[in-house]
Amino acid sequence: MNRHVVVREIDRADPAVVDALGQIGVVAVEPLIEALGWNEPAQRVSAALALGQIGREAKSAGPALEK
């Protein structure tokens, strides 16, 4: 999975995209962590939800989620 594709898809910020990113798994974690710092609140929420769906494999997102 190309990292840029993952980041571009989160721009849509809809439940189907969040679900798809969550199902991608660990490959999506780094771009989703980056998305947590974006300006648009809906994008940050979508990234956090997708990380939650990924679960323990997204443990490295913990510090970014605490911000």
C-alpha cells in the first residue's frame, strides 16, 4: 500500500474510508499518525477512529493520540 494513497483517502473523512483504513492495518499507521496533526478536525477524528480499529498494531500512535 502506497503511503500517499492512504493519506489522500483520509481527506474524504467518511465512515467507509475510516473502516477501510482500519482494515488495512499496520501499513496505515504511520500516515494516520501524520493525519492526527492535520488542521481539519474531521480528518483528525477519522484518523483516530481508524487507528482504534487497527488496535494493538497501532500502539506507536499512543503519544500522538494523547496530544
